[in-house]
Amino acid sequence: EIVLTQSPATLSLSLGEKATLYCRASQSVSNYLAWYQQKPGQAPRLLIYDASNRATGIPARFSGNGSGTDFTLSISSLEPEDIAVYYCQQRSNWRTFGQGTKVEIK
Amino acid sequence: QVQLQESGPGLVKPSETLSLTCTVSGGSISNYYWSWIRQSPEKRLEWIGYIHYSGSTNCNPSLKSRVTISVDQSKNQVSLKLKSVTAADTALYYCAREAPLGYWDYMDVWGKGTTVTVSS
């Protein structure tokens, strides 16, 4: 099983700051990685697929990067509606999720 | 706009079988994979398995011996059965559509989820 490790567990930032979230895979997943956003009481929402492609309707402030074992999700300027937990998910071998990074306002 | 709705008993006794249904509205079940995912009380997400509309399935190896996933195209429904449940199966259960967005399929539409508690 491919294990995804996300860091940090919690990211505390001010509105307007840049957020960078990390996801490391236990073995290469090529670029078959997605990022999801989950707000309290809601289902996860697809943000990024194939490591760097934004899903339909996702604002341009969200961007993904990486390949192999190391990936990042960036939010260029944090908005109030971005407060959520973010999960990475690999699609290379079955499907597994990271444990999540909580983004909160400092 | 495609919507998914999970349904089923909210309480299941230990050793019994958990049965859930995902009803797809606003679109066809055809040409997609449909996955079941659960989220533990600690908020960990775990993929349970998927079914293609044609009926082919695949499951998380850690759950494979207990999981059955089926599809009813006439009703636009996907079903999950998980047998011999324990308290560790207590979770929020989601169904999700997997769409061919890139090289692979990704979960682009999710239901709201249904909570299942395993307790006597």
C-alpha cells in the first residue's frame, strides 16, 4: 500500500498570505495525485488532479505541483472561504489518502 | 447536475452486515466508475472499493474479504455491503463518481455521506 504523509498537520496563516501544503508518497506515484478540500459538515471537493490540473470551477489561486514522491498544493493568497482540511490522494496503485492538513486563520 | 445520495441504516450491530445504497440523480450511471469511501471519527479517509457501470469491481485489499459492491443500472443505484462489522467500521460513508479527467479517473462528484454506527 502506498502511504501518503501530509505536512504540516495544521497551518496557521493570515488572510492574504500564501499557503504551501506538502504531500509525500512512500513510493513513486508518477503524477497521479489529487488534492481535495473538505469544509466542516461537507463532503470533500476535488481541487487538483494529475498533480497540477485544476478541476472545473476551482479558482486560479489554487495550484498543484510535483511528481514522483513529493507534491505541493499552494494557495497564493488565503481567502476566508479557504479555511478547511486538505487531503491528497494517489491514484497510481489502488487509492489512498493522506491524513490531511488543516488550514486555519492565525 | 449530477447528485449522489447515500442511504441506509444508521445503526448496525456488531457481527452483522452493513448495507448502503447510493442513488444517482441528474445523470446516468453509465460510463463511470463509482467508489465508496469512508471517513473515520478521527477524519481519516479510506477508500473501500469501486464498481464500473458494467459491473467490474475492485476493493481495498484490507477490506476485500468483507466487501460486496453491486450496481443496478435500471435504478441508477450502486450498493455496498460490508459483512461482519465491528466498532472499527463506525464511520461516515460516502459514494463518489470517478470521472476520466486526466490520465486516470478522479472523484469529481461526492454524495453528502451517511453516518453508520456499529453498536449493540
